[in-house]
Amino acid sequence: MSNRERTFIMVKPDGVQRGIVGKIIKRFEQKGFKLVALKMLWPSEQLLQQHYSDLSARPFFPGLVKYMSSGPVVPMVWEGLDVVRTGRVMLGATNPAESAPGTIRGDLCIQVGRNILHGSDAVESANKEIALWFTDAELVSWTPANEGWVYE
Ligand code: DAT
Ligand code: MG
């Protein structure tokens, strides 16, 4: 396991419209993870079809792409020890009805079709998603001043 592991987190259009981008960023900052990339864009259906290509056969796929392309999103890359797995724990279950209180989805949303954010489910998919949404130049290499107090 590496302190340099990276995950792809994205605030979905409903999260942006509801004005909870800052709350979501704060959860990851407070935890101690390091932000290495962040932007806002209105994604095309084509980009979202690629992002969710694994789900293209699912009945909810057309609705998912329509919802995800309905407004701006805020994609981010967060770095830290075991950040992919821990990030998923912080998000909570896919269906907010099953997300534990204390998780982001458990605290902030209700329905699976409006579950406010995305998080990579494995290191391999994280790397693929980061490359899909960001260029290498957009990934910032830096060392936070408190790093020695976050890791032993
Ligand atoms: P996750 O976002 O937790 O990784 P996923 O990759 O299985 O979940 O699905 C991607 C998104 O698709 C999910 O965040 C919301 C939507 N989705 C998943 N299952 C759904 C369902 N049964 N009905 C409607 N939307 C669904
Ligand atoms: Mg997924």
C-alpha cells in the first residue's frame, strides 16, 4: 500500500445544483487526504458513456447518462494511503437508502438516481478514470506542510 495511491471522486450534477460541493471536499480534506486535481465542467454524453461503459447494458444506463450530463460536475483526484477503498467507505453504499449514517451519501441524499457523487471502486478503475477526466499536466505534485502529522 502506498501513501501515493489516487482515487477519482466526482460531485454529480445534483450535488453541484444543491450547493454541497464544499461539504464533499471538506470530508476528504478533514480526513487527511490530499487534493491533487480539481475542475468544473459540463460533461458530454459521450464522455459519460465512456466513464460508465461497464454499465452500458443496464436498464438504468440511458437515464444515468442523461442525469449525469444535465449540468456541471466537479471531478477531483484525491491521494493517500488506501484512498480508493477508504473513499468508497466514506461515500457509503450506492443506494443512499442503504448508506450508513455518517457516510456522505448516508447523510446527504435519498435516492440511487440522485446519489450526489462518484468514487472509483478499485485502483485499476481509478487510474482509468483519472486518465479519462484529467491530463497529466492537471495532476499537481505537491507535499502538504502537515504530511508528517498525517502519516507516521
Ligand atoms: P457506484 O456509484 O456506487 O460505484 P455503480 O458503479 O454500480 O455504483 O453505478 C453507477 C451509478 O449508476 C450509481 O452511482 C447510480 C446509478 N445506479 C446504479 N444502480 C442503479 C439502479 N439500480 N437504478 C438507478 N440508478 C442506478
Ligand atoms: Mg461505480
